[in-house]
Amino acid sequence: MRPTGRRLKLGHGGPPVLGSQDLIVTGSLLTALHRDLIVTLAARHKLPAVYATRFFVTIGGLICYGPDLIDQHRHAASYVNCILKGEKPADLPVQLPTKYELVINLATAMMLGLEVPPSPLARADE
């Protein structure tokens, strides 16, 4: 978890880092395990945050922009199907995500005093 340009120390003490104005939370096992704490601290310190997955937004995070995990699972199922039909995993091509999602939590935006412009709202998947 890191504010733009600076590191953020997780904790319950004082403000995260003086001068922090926003937060970018990347996708990792550590951030997934501590997502409740991360979202709570971002709200407590009034930090607008962008997350890598929708799970953060469903529990009160502001915005997520990242690969559509459901779409990725569908692609993984097709890989399993190819392997079960006898193809070697090493022969299968590496595929990057093709579908990304933008999810905006308007209640959190209001709590932070932010007005979301019409353009991102029109592009949002949810």
C-alpha cells in the first residue's frame, strides 16, 4: 500500500504520512488479507484511494480499476480444458487480461467530499 510518491506504514497511530493526498493500493496477497484495515484507514484519514480489485470498493473503497477477475477465471477454465484434452501447458500461449473494469463507489466519494465527473461515471462498469 503506498500513497503516490511516498510509503505508507500500516498502523493505528497518527496520520499516515504528512502531505499524503491520495493512495494507490496495488494487488497482492498482503493487501487482500488486510483490505478491511486498508479501507478503514483510508476513510479515517480522508484519503481518496484507487484499488486494483472491486473487492475493496464493495467494502467502502473509492475506485478500482483493474482486470476483470471473472473474465480471467473464464480464460483459466479454457486453459484447463486444453490441458485435459492433452495439450502441454508449456505449449499454451501466455495471455494478458483483455477486459478491465472500473468501479466507483459514489457513497464514498460523497463522504470524501469529491464530485465524480460525468465522463468516468459514463465509463464505469458499476
